[in-house]
Amino acid sequence: MSVIAAVEALNFGLDHLAAAARRRGHELVLLTADRSRYLHELAQAEPGTVTVVDVDTDDAGRVLAVLRAMPAVAGVLRMVDSVSDQAVHVARELGLPHADPAAVALLRDKGGFRDHLRRHGLSRARSHVFDPATATTDDLVPFLDFPCVVKDVAGAGSRNVWLVRDKDELTGVLEAARMSTSLGGRDLIAETYLIGPMYSAETLTWDGQTRVLGVCSRTLSPEPHFREESASFPVALPDHLEAEIREHVSRTLASVGYRHGFTHTEFIRTADGVEIVEVNPRLGGVVIGELMRRAAGLDVHQALVEMALGERPALMDLVPPPPTGAAGVALYAPEPGVVASVEGAAALASHPGSPQLYAVQDRGARIATTGDQRGLVSIVLAEGETAELALHHAWSAAGKIRVRMETAGGTP
């Protein structure tokens, strides 16, 4: 049997991905540097449907050597930001379908992409890229407008993102960045703080044609953090706003030469119109793929397999039935430490919206920080007749769940 190889994967949907590969006569092989990330997902998949191979996925040469040792690789899946470049490189070296490397690299470079948007008249936001190891507060102040957002040019999961309101806070951020061991890139970018609610447009592009599959709501934690608290799909939009989003995202993707694949475009609806925050060249992470499947019957995993095989995804031409709604609420550890238990799931059985509790971290997991997605312990998913009702169900159900941490003595 030939292989569909995933160079890392999203946190949810591994069972659906394995089933999609199997329907095409392929085995799903997951290449990962940390199989513990997938303990919950692997437990959901049918035994024997996913083969896990341990390899340093940051090292494209090692990934390539592993795949060349396999009897037949039919396609390579690119699903995770941090190894997007490696996945594209490996697929190209094996002569398999792949996205344009330059387009993926530009979308992954937050500094280069922000500059691209402004130069092409696609954003009014200002930005400045700098090396925190050498830059000083006085060096940077002439280039910035306060308040601004400072973030890692290669970051993900709301990690290393700071709201900077004045010169003193900028000094503190520079000190924090110099001490950080989790920067994805060497540089930081300071950019205009866009004010307004955040959403994400979930899109699929094939041969340069882009289809907006729907818009997902995003609820963020109070300032100064940008931790994602909840999401719902699909947001009901007025026709004029839907058209503005579709036109803006399509123009943006065309401008960078992105011709094949999913994208997850985060944007702010400001008082002056839609402003793109960033475009991730992949399917939306965490539970977004699952929300799309539940609410609108969108088989995003089948589309991933089809594109890996070089085929036009059926999702480009599908006329889906009228959607219902699905939503997810994140449950974070109340404080750093060790997870002792997640309690209250029994109360969900009688709750409207068919809520389900999904584990992200197991008992005994060590939580280093609660300021970003690294503090995520579980997610509550719920459904409803609309996205709004689904979100209400999910928030209500999440209120029944409690994450307990171990005390110094090792007890909850």
C-alpha cells in the first residue's frame, strides 16, 4: 500500500485524515518530533490506521531520508506552520505535488508579508522589523506608533505576542524577548494595533481560484494578552461584508502567488474596513476543521488528501446544504503547574447542543504558562441551529467544567 505522509499534523482530525487516505487506498503515516502531542487523536483513530514515525521534523534532510526509505509515497501533507517550509521542500524533492515555496515562505514571514501588504495597497498598517538582541528602545521609538503590537516574525499559537502601549512597556518587551527561548525567528515585528473584533476567513485555493468556505468568529482574552478563548462557524455576515472579505482575501493570495491549498486568514473588522492580521498557509488550527465539518459538512480532510495527490479538491465545486452552527470554547489551566484533573464532564450529558469535552493535555501534563495556547488543557465543542446558538451552548457547557492543578503536596 502506498503512503500519504503528514509532516506533523493539526491537533484535531487525525482520524478523519486517516479515513480519507484509506478511502483512496493509501496508508496515513505521521512523521513527528513529539508523538505525545497526538495521544488523544491517536486514541480516537481506528487501531492500525495511522503509522507514527519519530523524526526531527525541523530537519528536512532527515524527513526526506525517512520517506525515501518507504516503498511508495503518493503525497505529502503540509498542515503545521512551523514545518511548512520543510514539507514543501520534501514534496518537491520527491517530485510530488506541492505549493509554491516562495509563496508559503512569504506568508510565514510576518515581517515580509506585512511589508508586502502595504506595498501592494492591501493594508494601511505600519510595521517595523528589528532584532531584539541589538535594538534599543530609543532606536525603535521613531519608527513606532503607540499602542502597537510586537510579535515573533515566525510565531504561532499567540506565543510571543505583546501589546505595547508606551516607551516603558517597549523596554520591558525587549527584555522579555531577549530572555525568551521560544522565538520561532530571530527578529520581531512591531505593527499598528488594529482595533476591532477578530475573525478568520477559511479558504481553499486551486489553480489560483480562491473559495471562501466560511468565516469563523474569534474571541480573545482581555488585554494585554491575545489568548484565543472561543470560536464559532460559520458567522452570518451581511452581503456587502461577505463580498469585501472575499475580494480582499482573494486579491491578497493572488498577490503573493499562492495557487494551491487551504489558508486561514485572520482579520480585524476595524472602523475603516477589513484589515488582514496574517495569512496562515494551511487549514485553520485547533478545532476549526472540526467546526467546518460539523456545521457545514465540509470534508476538509478529503480535500487535503486530494491536493496531496495533485487533484482538484471536490470541495471547490461542492454546493453544501444550508449550514447549522458549531463552536468551541478553550479551557485553560488556571495557573502554571501540573494538571491534576478535569472535572464536570458528567453534567454535559443533559446539556443542549450535544457538547463534548476533548482533552488536549492529559493528567500530569506540566503547564509552563497560561498566557497563550501553551496553557490549553481541554476544549468543549457544541452545536446549534446557528453559530451564535452553538457558541452559547459551548460557553454554557464550558462553565460546568473545572481544571484542577496539583498543589505543592501533589494533590488537587
